Amino acid sequence: MPKSFFWSRTDTAGSEQVLLSDGNGLTARGTLLAVDPIPWTARYQLTTAPDWATTRLEVEVEGPGWLRNVRLERSADRWRVTTAEQGDLDAALVAAGHPRAGLPGTDDPARLADALDVDLSGSPLFNTLPVRRLGLAAKPADQPHRITVAWVLLPSLEVVPAEQIYSGLGPGRVRFANGTFTAEIDVDADGYVVRYPGLAERIDPR
């Protein structure tokens, strides 16, 4: 993997490091750490087609006494979602005073049919997928692009369809909207997040 990025979370104690290759689509392997709602570590492997549409995502997340896995694979415009679980995440959440997370994955993959992108919650890397796939750097500024993503929630690994809107704002900036939430994200020349207000900032080597 010829490239590496590191982000520090600004909304909670946490971070992400990813190794990647982007010469022909994206191949990436990353790790996320966070303390909310309970401490967890997630490891993922991501593959896209040359046009940056996601073809495969595998995520493993674990904490004291529990571990979950989910795999999403897209082929012929259909998603296949498989999961596994060891231990009891819900018991750990309840013991810490939080509501149960529910089951990983989805009971109806057909709900994801319109999604070409995946979004792993809390990860700045995954904003790059629609930025590159839509070619926002070359599109007119402030032109909204409405998409559906397969949103993978952490730490539960529940997978749900989510509608998002991306708009290019000129060189180095993208507007992201999801429901009532909006953020103006700073990106580098290759579309990777430099600063995501309220979520994370990239830390480059000194």
C-alpha cells in the first residue's frame, strides 16, 4: 500500500489510520478507535471498481467481551450482506448505561439496491468515495448530487440505506448533507479529507 493517512477525531477520543492504493479505483485497509458509546476498535478492508463504486467492504469491530463482523459485496447491482458475532455487545452497552445496539447487518439487502457507495460511520476516508466517483472536482460549484449509500453504523455494524447530498464548492471544499446535518469538508487535490468540522482532522507527518 503506497499511501497512508491518519485522522484524529474531534467529536470524541478516537482516531483512524488507513493504508491505501488508488491507481485503479481504491483498495484500502484501515483501523478506527473510539471510546463512545463504549471503547471499541474496528478494522476494515475496502475495495472499489475503477470508477470508485464500492464492490466489497469487510469490517470487524471488537471490545471487551464481544466481537462482530460484517461483509458487504456488490455484484450485478445487488448487495450480499453476511455477519457474525461472538460475545454480547448489547450486554456491554446496557452495563454501561446505553441502549441496545440491535443486530449487525440488515435483514433486507434489497433496501440497499440503489447504493453505489458505502459509508462507515465516523470514518473520513469514506467521504472520498462519492467525491471521486462523482468527479466533484470537475463539476460546477454548488451543484447538489443526491445519492444513496449503504451506511454501516459503529459499533453495532447495522447496515441501513441513507440518503446523502454532496456538492462541490470549488477547489478543496465539498458540502455534505444528511437530513438536517450539513458540513463543509476540506479535501486535498485527490479528494481525501483534510478537515471535517465536528468529526476529524487529518494529521500529516512532520
